[in-house]
Amino acid sequence: MFVIDCPWCGARPQSEFSAHGEAHIRRPADPEAASDAEWASYLFERENPKGPVLERWRHDHGCRRWFNIARDTATDAIFASYPADAPPPELPAHAGAPPPAPAPPLGQEPAADITDSRREEP
């Protein structure tokens, strides 16, 4: 679980929110003129990349408002949260990088690097 910073309520646990997919999806300019394929693409096709994404979220157990999050799907790092009608922020250059390893407790040596013996080395 991670903490999400609601633009209206502040930092709250993830369990209070629900994710609703990719943010900033553009509706076809003329829905009546859109082909079935164009309409299906608008409704169902999403990028779903590993790494930085812009997502729609709702604070279900709080203010019940919609907002967007800039989040890295590989690390769950949240770079920004902002109202749904606000422009998206720039994603940081380090988006997609693995999070730094936690420091060992004071007085203990860092753990040795463990490699998977099932994996063949190049």
C-alpha cells in the first residue's frame, strides 16, 4: 500500500481511493461521425505502459472527487497529484528508474548481492 496526496484532503492511504485508468483521454470531436472502430478505440484501447503514466483516481472514502496522478507503475512512486481539470505536470527525468535500495539498519552490514542461479549469465 502507498500514500496518495488528494488535492483536496491531503495525504491519505491508498485504500481510500480507486484507480480508473489512463487520464487525459480525448473524446472524438464529432462522436456521430466516428466509425465503430474509432469509437471502440476511444472506449477500450489504452497504452498501459510500464513506467510513468498519468492516471485518473477517485477519493471514494473521502471527498469523493476525481483527480489525476502522475505515477510510475514499475515502482508505485507518485510524482504529482492534481485536479482533473488541471494540465498534466512534466514527469521527472528519473521516472521509470527503480527506487533506491533501503539503507541497512544502523550497526548492520549491507546484504550481499544475490543473483538468481536459474538465470544464465551472458
